[in-house]
Amino acid sequence: MAKKLSHYDSAGRIKMVDVSSKPDTLREAVASVRVIMSAAALRAARHNPKGDPLEIARVAGIAAAKRTAELIPLCHPLLLSHIDVQANFCKNGVEISSSVRTTGPTGVEMEALTAAAVAALTVYDMCKAADHGIEISALRLLEKSGGRSGHYHAKARRARERVKDKE
């Protein structure tokens, strides 16, 4: 039996999920994204005389996680107890991961995904002068724990993404 989407009532109208009866539990989520850019843009980003674009991306990701409920209409505002955003140069761009934690009645998957996405957009903004063809790809939830649905751990990356890594 297919699972029902949670943000609709029985008549098919949009609704915010009522979490008032759910207990507060420790909830964590980890997300990742890739920013793929030309070799020239990557060199420029690594040797930027004005500072490290990855640090501003980390700060932007942290700020974005805290504002997720303002950006995604049906997300609950949450008191986040921990946010970590890591951005690292790799062979063809930047790999970004985010980790978010709360103790509350609903999960932090959207906050982790928002943190990673905004950090990636910030890298694009900081590097677009060197390469307007920068790609942001593979935004995904890697792991989540806590709550009624339990633990989720993403399967290995798809073969298509592994091929792109080798190019």
C-alpha cells in the first residue's frame, strides 16, 4: 500500500501537519549537494585574494537552516540545537554537507536540505564571474533519525553520478 502524502486533508486541500500530539524526541538529519565547475573557476575559488568562498557558504547555510520555515510554506518553525555545514573543494568543484539537530515533535530534514542548497547557491554566487555554467546537483537527504518513521539512510549514489565523477 502506497504511503499518503502528509500535507493534504481528506478532501485534498493543503494543510500544515498537526504535530501537537507527537512527543519531543531527538531528531537529526544530514544532507549533501555538489557544486560542479570548470577548472578555471575552481582555481579562482581556491586562490581568491578576497577570502575563502567556502566560509561564506558555510555561514549562509547555517543562516538558511534557521529560516527554513520562512522559505518552505508548510514547514514548522523549529528550535534548532545544532547546525553544521561543511564545504570542501574536490576534483571538479565543491562538496557540501549539512547536519541539523533538534529535540522536538517533527524532523529536521528540510532544514538540512535547505542549509546544503543555500550553501551551494552561495558558492555559485561567489564563483559565477569565473563560470556561469556552474552546476548544482545531487541535493539529497543522506540520513535522518528520530521520530515515528525511525532511521533512514540513503542508498549508495546512483551509477550516473559515479560516472560524472570520473569525467
